Amino acid sequence: MAKTAYLDEEDRKLLLETKQKLDEATKLMGKRMETIEVLSDSEMMKAIQQGQDDIKAGRVKELRKLLKEERFC
């Protein structure tokens, strides 16, 4: 025979807060895993470094300027 549990307002509030915290922790773990994957990918890290070097050296253009030059705008 199934047992019935009665939850008062405080119990429901605690359950909701717990669920919200678990959801936040799940999202955070997903972000951490993505970060670890990027940091573990030597090719991606090399590409990121090259992009940063290009920015520092001025070898990039603003998207608006590029689109105007190519007559897309």
C-alpha cells in the first residue's frame, strides 16, 4: 500500500530551492566541461592564440567596415 506524504508550504519551498540549486549546479558543470574540452584541445588553443596575436598586431577589421568594403551594406 502506498504511503502519502503531506508537504506544507515550507517543505515545498525547500524542495523548489533544492531543485533550483541542482539546476544551477548542472549548468555550471556543463560550462566547466566545455572549458576543459577547449583547454584540452591543442589545435583550438593554438587558433585562439593566433587570433589574439592578430588582434594585438592590428590584422583584423571591424565587421561593419569589412561589410562596407565588400559592399554588403
